[in-house]
Amino acid sequence: MTTLTVSGRVAEVLSSYVSDVFGVMGNGNVYFLDAAEQQGLRFTAVRHEGAAIAAADAYYRASGRLAAGTTTYGPGYTNALTALAEAVQAQIPVVLVTGDAPTTGARPWDVDQAAIAAGLGAATFTVTRDAAGAVTRQAVEYALTRRTAVVLAIPYDLAALEAADEDLPEPAALEVTDDGGTDLARVARLLAGAQRPLILAGRGAHLAGAGPELRDLADRLGALTAGTALALNLLNGEGYLGVAGGFGTDSAAGLMGEADVVLVAGASLSPFTMRFGDLLGPDATVIQIDTAVEPTNPRVDLFVSADVKAAAARLLSLLDSGAAAGAWRSEAVRRLAVGPGHATGSASTVDGRLDPRALASALDAVLPERRTVVQDGGHFIGWAPMYWNIPRPQDLVMVGTAFQSIGLGLASAVGAARAVEDGRTLVLASGDGGFLMGLSDLESLIGAARSAIVVIYNDAAYGAEIHQYGSQGLTEKPMLIPEVDFSGVARALGAESAVIRSLSDLSSLQDWIDAGANGTFLADCRITSSVRAPWITEWMAVSQAAKAAVAIT
């Protein structure tokens, strides 16, 4: 075996699992980055340590392949914590390779990094000279099997020392095949007896590759189908109702509320998916199949802990292969055809700025058909899922939603841009507030992307706060942002750009696309803050009802 340093052994083992590393170089990881280059790993430099993990997270969501982020110890490590917390809560496998305090003891500037990680729910694996390879493999396989983020720490005084020889076997194939066992017989009976069955798929179903089995199951049952935003179009076909929750239409939500048996496959049933409790009828039987160990929502009547793909295949074998009744689907298709869709938006607004709904519709017609969409968090977050054609779940990357964070959009776009390999154009949608938080990594995106379009919904404000709190009479001064010329900033960093004040201004973007869509184009879209997103309206109604209930008691 070739003599390697501890950092070299970490990079060697890591190269069996990953091809891409995102990060910022510092004292604590400089030897690792040197070793990673020698192992042939592709390093993408980002400008803020939080972007290292967000980019690796987005890379996995867009490609299904593991990536690593890397930072130095101390402030480099703590800068990455928001993105690390997001990956943990979203159940995304990510490896953070970081420096750590030396084995001889903490220095005045060191912090207890393992304790911090534990507080976020992330396990820390600290390498040694004797087992640098084994610990690295243990960390990676823990991340993959448990679908979570892990920290792989290299003590500073060991990083450049020679590692001990290790006889490591080839990585084992990681497969999850638990189909729920005998519990599924009861599920099959409930589904077979349903008059109005609904299958609701989440990101867990997408990650498990369960789309084909769930679509076959829906056809067998004559069921309607829907998905969370992170499983958008996974079950697209006859009887597909679209997104469940605040990004869906009222017509689709009405049909979901009439279902008598609901199979929830790999979805956590968050308050947003459930329309804050109003999505499903009170008499519906709710079945959840998920890799979690217990139900994730009190609305669940029957829970099966299993791999969704294996469980769906097992259910197909348990159900009668006869033709399903089509009345429920036929009625749904008819009602959706005549029911109201999403509001089209207005050609004029009170302040003369663009209606974001009309802008989103116009953008859908302009953007390249082959697109991977990345979203930051904020008031605008529903416009892409509601108005843009996004044919596959992996083409909608929403890093930050699990932890309710904004500011990770640009970093996510860097990772997704590296993951896109089939000629698709990367499209980032961001608000001005979140974009300013991550502005340093606009340069990273411009350097990493073959073809990228950045759409900024620029309302000169933190829009969600304006609607939730400004509307209650609270001072809006902290909610406002001086209008930034993002177009000028983008040009200074090497991108093409335009300020979009009217829909006709999108012609500059169209010209760039027609010329080959090479490089990065930033569209600084000046939108009104007078239009409130439907999901914000739902959220406000629930919050106000809760406050009223507290006041009464």
C-alpha cells in the first residue's frame, strides 16, 4: 500500500464514494485539499464556508450522488453550521471534512466542535493515525445508510503525519430492502376497499426510486396521485393532482380532501403539505410508509416503517391484478379541467412594479425547457413550483426549507451546477434578501456553471415579513432593503445581466438564450410587494387563529 499522510488516507477512502468536494481552504484542511487533488477529486472553491455544505447538499439532491464539503477548524467550521443543520433536518447525506483541535489539547481559539455538531443532530467521526481510512469509511457509510450529514474531523497535529497501513476491504453495496413485512397485508386490504384512494408521495419516495412502483400501484387501484414540492411530478400521469399544500390549486386540494384512504409514501406531512390541517378529510384513513421509526404526524392512522420502493412492490404483489374502477379518476380529471388554476397575475400593480405571478408565467415561456431549478427561501418560494414546468423531482432543489432558512440559494446553485451533466440550464430563483446574504458566492456560481440563469424577485424588502408583520402595523423599517442594482454587481463579476421592469424586458434574456445560453445571466426583476403568496395567506390565518385562541384562554 502506498505511504500516505492521515489527510491522504482520508482523501483516498473518500474518493471511493465522491467525485466532488466544495469548500474554502484554511489551516485546518489545507493538507486534505492537497491530498484530494492528488486523488483526482474535483474541488470547487466557494467563498463562504456555509456554501461548502449547501453546495454538497444541492449536488446530492440534483444528482443522487454523494459530495463532500470542507472547511478549516474554528470559525470556518462554525460558519458552516446553518447549512449543516439543514442537511440533518432534510435527511441529506453530506460529509463535512474539517480540521479540529490537535490531539495534544485545545488551543485558546478552539471550540468543542463535536458538541456543537451533536446539538444539531450530526455525528462527528474523528480520524486517528492508526485508523484514518476505517474512520472515514465508517463516517461515509453512516451518512449514506442513515441519510444524514456527518462531520469527519482531522486533528490539526495529525493532518500531515504518516498514516498507518490499513487493509480495507472494498466498500459494501448499500441497499435498503425492508418492505414492511406483514404490516403491509393490512395496508393492502385498506387500499383494496377504498372508493376514493389517494397516493401522496414525498421526497423519500423519490430518493428510494419508488416512482415506477407507486405509479403502477395507483393504476392498479384507480387512485389519484399527488406529491410534495420535493417530489414534484414524481407520480405525474392520469389522475395526478399536482403539489399538495400551499403551492397547489384549490381544485386539487378539494379532491384530496374527499379521499377516503390516503397512502403517504416517503412524505413527512409537514404543516405546509397538510395546509395546516385542512388538506385531508376528517374521516380519511391515513397510512404512512417511511424509513422513520414512528409516524411523523398525529394524523397518521397506520404506520409502516419500510423502504418505500420495496413496500410498494410488495403491495403490488398483494393486490388483485384486476382492472381498477375508473370513476374516481374520471371525475377528478373533469373537475380539474374546469376548476380554477393558479391566479394569472395582473398587468398593472399599485406601485407600477411587476406582478410576480405574471412574471413567473412569462419566465416559464422564456426559460430553456431543459432546466434544473434551485430555490432560495422567502416569500417568492412558491412561484416556481406553481408556474414553471419542472418535469422531474431532481430538477427542483430547495435547500433551506427543512430548517426554514434563507440565504442558501447561491451556494445551492453552485452544487447543482456541478451536478448537471446533460445540457440542462441551471435556474436559480432568489429574493433580494436571501441573495444579499449569499452574495459572495455569485462569483462561485459564475465560475462553476456552464449555463445558469439567476432570477431575483427584487421587491426591496423581506417580503414574507412585510406580509406577516407589516400588515399587522409593526414597523416596516427593519423589513425594507435599499434597492440594490444586482444587474450591475453581476456584470462586475463577469455575468451578463439586465434589469427587468416590464415583461418586454425579458427579451434580453431570450436573446442570451438564443445565442447559446453560455455562462451566467442575471435577471434583476423589480416586483411589487403588494401581491401576497397563497401559502403566506394560509400561514397567517393559522397564526392569527392560534393567537385568538390564546387570548380567549
